[in-house]
Amino acid sequence: MSARTLQITPALYEYLMQVGVRESPAAAALRVETAKLPMAMMQISPEQGAFMQLIVKLLGVKRALEVGTFTGYSALAVAQAMPDDGRLIACDVSAEWTSIGKRHWVAAGVANKIDLRIGPAVTTLDQLLAQGHSGSFDFAFIDADKSNYDNYYERALQLVRVGGLIGIDNTLWNGAVVDASRQDKDTLAIRALNAKVHDDTRVDTMLLPIGDGLTLARRR
């Protein structure tokens, strides 16, 4: 037993990867390719991907939403966990980065489950709301520009069904959330959203110390 989360040493992390994560060959190949890119830190970790897959299966997710796709690792993880008739709407502004993911989605046999929409995510989410998709998604994952996190959260909260789940990435922000010297726009936005979600009576919530911090918010 432990009264607080165990500190993960490099050796313990390697052990976790060996026995705690089942990463598909397609996901591993995408992760290795992404690791060579200058912005590789934007990709979620393998253990977070595995955790999200378990969530998708536990919830029986058939309709999912992603805000911020980058090279497509999280989209691949979610799509692999959904049934054959599952669909993920993935929102991103970069055709260049997402083109990497597309190749691996095809290799994994899940490209048919992913509807990639290039453009500002707020616009895409507003279009979904205008088209009558409120309350129709089982799961939403937010991992895009931090200054817009509140906008994404409010729209995702309308789009997921009652009992649906929203995951918000980077909510520990590499420790900057508790560093008083960090007053940049992104850090302030994350702090503000963390406080808002904590007090939001519309959801049941917790902040999980996995990856760079993953907030889970279940719509009541």
C-alpha cells in the first residue's frame, strides 16, 4: 500500500513498458517515427495510449472526438480499441503532421474509422453542434493549443452524452502549474481550466498523474 503515487524511476518505467503496456506493431512504428521529429514531445506516451484504449473498451465507445491529432498516435490507439463500426472525428490544423499518421492508420487497418478534419477545431466543433450532434459522442480527447482549452472543453461537454468522458491532456504541464514564475499564456490557461473543472458540478472528475497529466471529466 502507498499513501501517494509512487515515483517512477527510469528502471521502473522500463519495467512498466515491458509488462504493463501492449503496444501494437503499428503504434510502435508510429511512435518511433514521431520520436525523430523536432516536436516529438507533443505525442502522448505509450502507457497513456494503453490507458485510453482500456477506457474506450470499458465505455464501449463507438463515437469519439479528438482535438489535436499531431502525427496520429492517440487517434490510432483509440481507433484500434473501438469496434468495427466505431468512428473517431479527429481535428487538427496540420495536413503535414497528420499525413504521417494516415500511413500508419492504413497499416493498422483502422483508417476507415478515422474522419480527419483539417482546420480550426473550434470551427469543426461548432459545425458538429450546429448539425445536431449534441450528446452523441461517448468520448472526447483534448490535446491541442492550450490557450483554447476552455473553448474545447465547453464544446466537448455539449457533444458528449451523459455518462460520456472527456480526457484533457497536459494538465500538469511538466510541473509548470505549481511554478509561480510561469505566467505565460499557456500555463495560465491550463491553471484556469484545472481550477474550473475541479469546481464544475456538471462533471465527475480527477486529474491522473500519467504522462504530462491527464484530467478525466465524466458528464453527469
